[in-house]
Amino acid sequence: ATVGTVAIPQIRKYGYNEPLFLGSLAAGGTLGILIPPSINLVIYGVLTNSSVPKLYLAGIIPGFAMAALFMLTVVIACVAKPSWGGKKIHATWGQRFASLVHLAPPMGIFFLVVGSIYAGLATPTEAAALGVLGAFILAAWFRRLNWSMLREVLEGTMRSTAMIMLIVIAASFLNFVMSATGLTDALTQSITGLGLSPGWMLLIVVVFYLVLGCFMETLSMMITTIPIVAPIMIGLGYDPIWLGIVIIVLVEAALITPPVGLNLFVVQSLRKSGSMSAVIVGSLPFVLAMFVMLALLAFWPDIALWMPRAFG
């Protein structure tokens, strides 16, 4: 939503292909739940008792690989149809490097939060506090720190924290009920009793999430399915950290698949005109890029597991 507000007016200014541009916005907005710090990875960690720092490490390479696949999708589209790339913007290399200065503040916050976790200097909760401190320092540096801003920040934090904690409490309660009633074990035994190979089971899970993602909001989908899916897949020998990254990629796909793709609605609401079909059509090539990422993870699990093994 933040990026789209600034980016969408550029479509007419530079003559970009509207569906491709809108699709890149919707797809790019999904990367935040895979590249750390990610709330969705924390939720997965809570639901499966997995290490959040290891999940964060596992998400780095797939996250940047996904971003590269998205960029490659745009390049291929613009090579096939040069007019989709809009007017060429001429800039010297000096101007290009000078513009990167604006990336320094958010990248600084990123390295402060994630770097302190990986260096073993802080827990995820302590790293979040460091991120808040860094944000306050930046706000003061840019002369944006005032009582009105503080009030808005505190209100927004309280709303987000209350929502997330309610989700975590509900997820923990659901896990307890399913374990106490024996439902998870019974379901795991019944499915493993079908004699399906791990490969076929993975394919079924992928199709299951893709279909379910067309109708459910992502956090709700994670809370209701992971307590069932994770024990089955882990019982078949899949690594829980690797599985977490696969599920997050599937959740990303759910964000841009109709009819209930949250990012599609966000981008459409920012346009204030035009049909929803343009956003949907533009997002489809990026869904294919996600399928490529899933195939890469399936054939080369070390894409996700190398960093947790090396630095975890």
C-alpha cells in the first residue's frame, strides 16, 4: 500500500503497461512475509515449535531468489513487448548511486534487527526493541519526532500487538485441543496409511494450499492448517525449517490469487478506477515465478537449509 501510493501515478507518467506494473506491485508486496523479519515466520515457529532465528536464516536466500525471479519476469515481458517498459529514463551512474542513499535508513533498521539476531546479541524480542530505538533515532534525525506521531505509533502498535497476540493464543489453544483429542495423530496415521510417497504428499499439500488460498485470508489459513499439515509432512521426513519456507511461499501465492487475494484488493483500492481484471491478469506471471521457486526448493532443499546449518 505504501509503495503503491507513490508508484501507481508513474504508470501514466512513463507509459508503463498497466497490468504488468500492477502485478509487480501485488507480487512484490508478498516478499515481506518471506524476507525477515516476518510475522508469518514467527507464527509458523509458534505453531510448530521451530526456531524463529533459523526460520529467518532460511528465508533470506529464497526471499532474494524470489525477488530475482520477479525481476526476471518483468525483464522477459519487456523484452517480448518493449512498449510495456514505458519511456526510457536516462540517468548517469552517478545519479543512480546517489539515489541509493534513500535506501540507507530502512536498510539500517533491517541490519540492526536481523543482524543482532544472527550475531547472537539479541533474541527476536530484544531485536524488535532495538528496531524501535533505531526508528526513533531516525525520526528525530529527520525532524519527524513529535507528540502526534508518537500517539499514532503507540495506537498502531497496540492494535497490531493485540491482533497478533490473539492469533498466537488462539493458535496455541487450537494446537492443545487437537493434540489432547488425538485428532492430529489420528489424521497423520490415516494419511500415512494411504502409502503415498513423500513426493506425492508434497504435491498434494501444494495443490491444497493453492486452492485454499483462493478463498481464505493468509493468517487464518496458516492457523487452521499448519497444526494438521506440519506433523504429517515432518513425519514423512521433511525438515520443519524447510517446510516452513515452502508453506510461506504458498501463502505468498495465496496473496495474489483470485478471488480472495488480499494484495489484489489493496492494489485495486489504490487505483481508484479501472477493473479488477487488470490486476489479476498482471499478477499471473508472478504466480508462475512462485511455482518456479517451489520447484527449486523441492529439488534443492539447501536453498533454504544452507544458512541455518552454516550459521544457526
